[in-house]
Amino acid sequence: MSYRSRIAFRYLVAPVLCIIVYFTVIFLAAVTIASVEGKDYLDYEGKIFLLEGILGLCVVFGWILIKKRLVLKNPSCAIGKPIDWSFGVISALAMLGVAAIYFMVVTRVSVPIVEDSLKDYDELMEVHSASKADLYMNVIATCFLIPILEEIIFRGFVMEGMLELDHPILAILISSVYFGGMHGQPIQIGYAFLAGLILGAVYYLTRNIVMPILAHIIFNSLGSGLYMLFSVSKTTDDVLTVIEMVSILPFAGLCVYMALKRKQRFPGQEAETGDINKMLPGRHT
């Protein structure tokens, strides 16, 4: 495969295929619940999301096993060092801080299209669970299964493939574009793109899929799960927001530290990438 063909496959074909599979899983989950619950199936978000998470994880783990048998590269997975876990937690808080700033900005934009998008977003974020059990299913799926699924797809498959071409910043940026665009709703696309940049940085700097999964779980748990399960007072919400916004600074500091230590921590990866590029015919054409 020529270098140009490899670029097209890694940056366009593979991500689009992943997104098609992802939405196929969502469609199958919705159709299955609709066949069980009838026309009111949209009131059972928990069942839909839970089934989506289970089906999706079965598909991605099946693909991981196939890749392993074909001796193809899979996302790196390890216990990780304390610095990695700290980085994962801080990055989750920083994502929430960035999202808070993002909403402070967009809610002050007096443009009809933005105001309409905000109204649509508020309606989209309303929880439609017909029972307590369905609500708990919603929380489990939203806070655990779907973050694992999305990180394996967008960081473990999409971004990992792009990183083989030795352009990490571009890999983080483009994979974030796909991650944001996949969410569909204009307001959601914006903060999902920003979150994708942070998650991409975490994956690149730790080379461990566990860390962006951890960050995504914390992000969804504090950003959605907490408010789905409990009545959070304004004071508590304000305190959490301040903590999250302040966390942006230590996150930036950790990014610099991890970047400086990266070659020392992963000495073999630069050489490995170079060897891959040498094997690519026509890489300068």
C-alpha cells in the first residue's frame, strides 16, 4: 500500500467504517427495544443505552481478538503508573472545566441559530426513563459501558491507526473531529470535540487506553450520572465547577511534564514508527 493510500485509509476510510459500525449498533439497540416496548420505546433510554453498550463492546472485543489472530496492532492496555492515573483523573476534571467555559460562552451568544441549538440540546439531555430500574440502566451505560466503547473505538482504533503515520498532533486533531461530529447535535459537537482533544492527548502521552477510559468515565459520571441520580444543590454545583475549571492549569502542567518524559518512558516507539515508514512504498510521492 502506498503512503497516500495509507493516509486515506487511516484518516478517512477506517474512521468512517468505525462510525458506521457504531451507529449500526445504536440502530440495532433501538430497534430491539422498540420491538419489546412498542411505540413508547423512547421512554426506555436506559434499556437502549445498556443494550447499545453491551452490543458495541461485543463487537469491538471481537474485532480485537480478530486483530490479535492476524498479528495486527491493538490499543495498548496496562495497569499504568501512579502518574498516569493522576493524569487521567486531572484530565477528566479539566474536560469538565473546559465544558463549563464552553457553555458560559455559547449561552451568551445572542444568535438565533445558537439559541435554537441550545434549546434542542436541553431537550436532548432530558432523561427519559420510565422506571427507576431504567434510570439505573441509563447511569450504568452512560457512565461505564459507553465511555469504554467510545474510547476503544476513537482512541484505540481510529487514533491509534493515525498514530502509525507519525503525526501525533494531526492524529489527535482529526480523531477529535470525528469524535465531535459523531455526536450530531451542534452544541454537543463543540464540547465533544474539545473533550476529544484532551482524551487524545491523554492516550498519546500515556500510550495506555485505560487512561482515556478512566477520564471519560469520570467525565460522564460527574457531568451526567451525578445529576441523574441526585438532586445537586446550586452551591455544590458551583463548587464542583470551580474545582473543574481550576484543574485546567495542573492538566496543562502535566501535559508538558508527560511530553518531556515521553521519549524516556517509551524509548522504542520512535524507532518502531521509523521502521514502519521505511516499509511504506512511495511515501514521498
